[in-house]
Amino acid sequence: MAEEMVAVASNKKVLNELDWRVIYSKPRAMATHMQTLQKDQNGNLLVLAVLKGEGYGQYYSVIDKKPVLVPKKTQYFLLPWENEDNPDDYYLYSHHIALSGIVLRVPKKEVQVIGFN
């Protein structure tokens, strides 16, 4: 299931169809695009979470298929994904670098769910 969701989250066809000149030149269009990344397929807001601890941690990036170093006190969005192979893990999304998002697989015991901000 997680692999299918990654395919949806990293849909390059959709990204290629966007008119980036319009988005970059119009802050309102950029904000509208960024808002869509904070909702599930039904339009419901995603719950916020942070990683427990201080500094940085290495977690598995589902898109990169390798561990990556990420800040722990950054706000992440809790994805409503379930994976039978990893029932003790959450999947967290962050915008990471503007329009280049990241999906992390993180053990539930290392995640502090904040709720809605």
C-alpha cells in the first residue's frame, strides 16, 4: 500500500502539467498549491506531528528509498497510510524544500502527534 501511495505523492505527470511560471509569479497561486499538500484525498486536513528529541535524526525516506537526515522539531503531516508490513510505523510528510516533498517512515514511538494547529 505504501508503494502505491508514494506513486500518487510523487506523480511527476501532475507536476509537469503545472505552469510553474504562474505559480512562482503569483504568491496566492503558490499558497493555494501548498494548501493542497496539507489535505488528504477527501479534502480533510492532515494532523501535525513532530519527531521526539532534539537536533536531527535519520529516517527512511520512502521516495528516496534510503535513510535521510531531517530536523526533529520541524512540523510534519501525519499521512493516513497503513502498511501491514510495518504496523508500528507512521508515514510523515513535509514540504522539505518548497515543492520537493519528503515522505518518511518513522517508528510510532518516536513521533509526537500535535493535532491540528
